[in-house]
Amino acid sequence: MIKKSLSIIILIMCLGLILTGCPKKTVIKEEPSVKKAEELAPERERPAKLEAERAAKETKEVELARIKEEESKRALAEKELAAERERAARLEAERKEKEARELARLKEEEAKRALAEKELAAERERVARLEAERKERETKELARLKEEEAKRALAEKALQAEKERAAKLEAEWAIKEKELKAKEEEAKRALAEKEKEFEKSLVVKKYPGIEGEVLESKLIKDIHFNFDKYDIRPGDAEILKENAARLTKHPSVKIQVEGHCDERGTIEYNLALGERRANNTKQYLISLGIAPDRISSISYGRERPLDPGHNEEAWAKNRRAHTIILSK
Amino acid sequence: MLKRILLLFTILFLTFLLPAEARVYIDINAPTFVQIPIVLPKWKPVDNTPPTLSAKAYEILKNDLSLSGFFRVIDYSRLPTQLQSKEGIPSTLFLQEWMPAGGEILLAGETFLESNGLRLRLKFHLIDLVEQKHLVGKEYEGPLQSLRTMVHRIADEVILQITGERGVHNTKIAYAAFQGENKEIFIADFDGADIKQITQNRSINLSPTWTPDNKKIAFTSYLKRNPDVYLIDVDGKNLQRFAYYAGLNASPSWSPDGKQIALMLGMEGKSDIYLIDVKGNNPKKLTKSHGNEASPTWSPDGQRIAFVSDRSGSPQIYVMSKDGSDVRRLSYEGSYNTNPSWSPKGDQIAFCGRVGGRFEIFSIGTDGTGLQRLTSNSGNNESPCWSPDGRYIAFSSNRMGWSKIFIMNANGFNQRPLTQSKGGESSPSWSKRFE
């Protein structure tokens, strides 16, 4: 601090010296301009006739020149004085300017210092703010962390619950699967049983006097017809669908559809009618996807009644398409 | 129609082969005709001929004449006492003596068994008591076992004298009959005697038909688990699988020239009428409708075939030419007409029609006119079949509670069962005459 004040004082002293020595230099500078005005006169002298005039004139002119010179000398002195004054004024002005400048500089410095101080304050404020902000952030973060922690805990709890639920479900599922499997097995067994049932249902049927031994199953059902008709009735179509489904499950089975009639009407015409009943039934089974080479048809006309009665009840039973199994 | 007969004439029986003019005594086609009363004194067993043999010949003849439907037989037991003891052919005949018998015709005969016991001779004379005229006298000779045939010939000869056409006593009728659960083929004589079972395969054997040579029977059988047509000799030998196309093979009918057979074949999934050759080959389809076609029967001129078709929605009788063209519907009455049978004379077709839930036998002219109902109110009557002379129709009827073969005159008269068996008979087929 002391060093800084000393250097400022020295600086001020130097400035005072400079200000006092400057005016002498300015006087020397004015001389060349006066000499130039004296050299112009000789150039205005004229020839003989005008010698007198010129001589007069010349005298006059010399006079004049002398006045003029004096005048110029006075003017010059005045001028120098003016210049001196001007210089002094200028110096004064310069000094004043310098002072002003210094003042301004000081002021500026002051301002700068103030500014710096202000800035410092601002800085401090900023730091404080930042600090506050940081703290806030930290608080927030903490809160967030806490929240997250809580959330995580919750989530973990939920997860745990979920896991438990999943485990429970899995257990249930396992049971169900087991049950399902059991059911499936049951179904399979039932199917196998059913197949066995089909197998079991097969009864050997020997028609006396007719070549070959065939099988019959109660599971392959008969369909019935109206008197003197061979079209398949809607209800009987359903029966044929069931029969076809069973045949599809036993693809090696070959069948023969027998067309039968009631006792009314003549033997030959009933043979034709039975032929048509058997064939229509066969064609219907083929339309349900049974391979044609698995089905043959035969007409028994009225020769093989199921019911020997002579009434409508018996007749209705006898008008039928019966299916036998030629080979398994 | 009974002719007027004059009486009182004595005839000496010196020659047996006296040519007799065949006169029509009765018109069997008349809506009603009165049976001619015929007097049958006892037959005489000549020399050492057993009286039982003579009595047997007498019974066969008596039955034949009754069955023919033309006669009211006055047998010896119904004669006045003084005539009952008379037997054989009198050397002289006092016609007045026979007046009390009440007959218009007298038939007398003798039986002679040769001493070796093998050869048999039958002799008869036929006398018109009204016109006082000897009609015919003949003698037949043959082995003892031909007794029935020989008597049938006598009956046929008598009928020729009276009606102008030989009788059909030497024909046979084939039919199917139940044997337990199975149907077998049988043959019986016209008089119901001499029943022979010609199949014994325990199968279903249906609708027999005679081949034109009278030597074989064609029928449908399920032996091979398909309704196929078989041929078998009348003695039950040489079973031959004849038509066995896929599906139904049934109801064969031989053309009059014997060269073609019309039948039902189901090879296209429904029954149609086809022609095949005598070897059962080269089937040619005749029917072209979408209906079920059944029961073909040839016209005697071999040009047309009658058959059943349900192309109109119910079974009806149709006629077509033998190439399947020119199809015409014949029956319009009723909703169920089947089993046509073309008469040997060609003018009529007999068939089975349903009336009020019952099946009856009808006949109709081949031009569709003259529909006649031949049976009524007596069970169901089916499968009509003409005798070769066209004077009878055989059919099946369950009027007795079970199905039996019946025979009636073509006008529906004189219906009687063919055999005395229990029943279960169906589908008669009449043979031609056995010579």
C-alpha cells in the first residue's frame, strides 16, 4: 500500500516539471514566416520612365516598408504575445485536462473499484445463491433419493407380492396342468376305451348262405326312409355324419351299406329301391370325406326285415340303410 | 259258352284214334262261363293191375280237370247207385244209361300194368253225351313213374277237345319259398304235385325264371354277397354264376328267340334295364331316365319290353321297343303299379297294382285299354305270371295269412293255391309245356 502511494506522488511531481518547461520551444518556431514577407518586395521594381515615379515610389515604398515592417514587428510581437498567451492557455487547458483526466481516472478507478466491489458482492451473492441452490438441489436429491428409496421399497414389496402371486399362480397352474393332464389322459383313456368300445361293439355277423364273415357295430347306426322313397332325411343326415366321424377315426375299416325295404310292394321293385337307398347313403358318406374304395353297397330289397311285423311300426323300422363292416 | 247238346246215341269203341273234330265248347275269355259237368266213372284196373294204381290215375285226372277250371267234375261217388259200380270203358255204351249222371261229357278209362310191373298203359274215351258223339279215344304207354305225366296228357287232350287248345297240365311252376330264414328255389307241377327243391344253399334265392328251353332256372342269389343271376338245371345240378356285374343283377327275361336277356342291372348305382347276350356279356343299357327301372318282360313277338319305372314319381308300367326307344306309359290308375307280365298271346299285360293299401292283380290291354281287376279283398296279391297258353295266371297271395302261390283263370275265376304246403312262397314262373 505504501509503495503504491509513493509511486503516485512521484508520478504527480514528474507531471509538474513537464508542465513548467514547455513554453520556450514555441517562440523559436515563429521566425521563418517573417523572413518570407521581406523577400517579396524587390520583385516589384519597374523600367526608366517610371524611374522617378519609381524612385519616389521607392522612397515612399521604403517608407511604407519601414512602417510596414514596424507594424509587422508589432504585429509579430503581438502575435508572439498572443501565441504566448495561447500557449499558456493551452498549457493551462492541458493541465486542466490532465487534472480532469486524472480525476476522471480516479473516478473511473473508484468506479472500477466500486464495480469490482459490486461484482464481488454479486459474486458472493451468486456463490451464496449457488450454495443455496446446491443445498436445495441436495435437499431435493435427498428427497428424491428418499422417495426413490421409498418407491423402490414399495416396488420391491409389490415385486415380492407379484412373485408370491406368480408362485401361487404357478402352483395353481401346475395343479391345473396336472388336472388337465389327468383329464387329457382320461380323455385319451376314454378314447382308447372308446376305440376299444368300438372294437368291443363289433359283433360277428354270419349271414347263412352268403359268402364271408362280417362285423356289425351298434355304434354305426342305421338310417331310415319314407315309404317308396330313397332321399336322406335331415335327421338321418346327422346320423350319417356321426357314422362318418367314427369311420374317419378307423381309416382301415371297410364297410358295406345295405339298402332295405319294408314288405310292401314287389320283390323286384324293392330290390331297385333298396339299391337306390344303399347307393344314396354311400354317396352321402363319400361326400363327408369317406374314401369311395372303403364303401360298397348292396340291396336286400325286402328280403331281410328287421321287424317281422305287418304294421307301420315294423315297416318304418325295416325301411333302412344298415351298415356292416367288411374288414377292420 | 256251353253248346247245346243232344242226346241218345250209342257208340262202339273199336278204334282209339278216331279223328275228333275240335269244337269250342266254352269261351274262356267270356266274362262269365259255366263249367261243363263232366262224368268220371271209376277207372278199371285191367288184369292184374293193382286197383290202387288205377285209383291214383283216377285221382290225378279228376284233380287236373278240376284245376283246369273248365269242368265241374262228377266223380263216381256222386253218381246214382246203379252207376257207381260201373268202371272202365264199356264195350257198348247206352247213353241213356248215363243220363241220370247229370253230365254233358263222359270220360272213361282203364289202367293196364304189364306183367313185368314196369310198363304202364292208359286208355281213355271221351264222349259228348249231349251231342251223342264220340270225341276222342287214346292210349298212352310209358314207364310206371310217368304215370302223372301220362294222366296230364289225357287231361290236356280232353281240354283240347273241349276248348280247342291243349291244356297246360304238363307244365311246371318255379317259385321261391322260405326254408327257415332263407329262400330256396322250388319247382312244382301245374297241379301242385311233385314239389322239388332245386337249391339248397341256405342263401337268399329270388325270382326264378325258366329259360326258353325249359331246362334251366335263372334266379337271383346272394351267394357271393351280391345279388347276382345264376343258372341251375331243373334237377338242381350245374349251378352257374351267370350275370354278376357290380351292384344289382336281377329279374332276367329271355327274349322269345332266346338270344337276348333283358334284366335289371345296378352297375351305375341305380337299377336300369339292360340287354345281355346268352353268355351274360355285352350289357346294353336300354333305359335312360333318372328313375328306378325294374321287372322287364318281353312281348311274344320279341319287339317290345314292358317294365316298371318310377320316373314319374311312383312306380308305373311302361312299354318300350327292344332298343329302348319309343317309351310309353301304360298304367295310369293308382300310384303303385309293378311286376308286369306280357301275355303269351301278346294282347294283355298283367301287373300288380296297389288299391287302398292292398296289392291286387290287374290286366290291361297293351294299348292301355281294358283294365281289369282280377283279385279283390283277399290279402295282397303280387307277381302275376301267365301260363304258356295264356289261360291262367299264377301269382302270390297272402290271403291265407302266409304267402302262397295261387293260380287263377285269366279272367280272375277259379283262384286256388298251387300247393298244400305251409307257405312262404313267392315269385311264380311258369314253364313252357314239357312234351
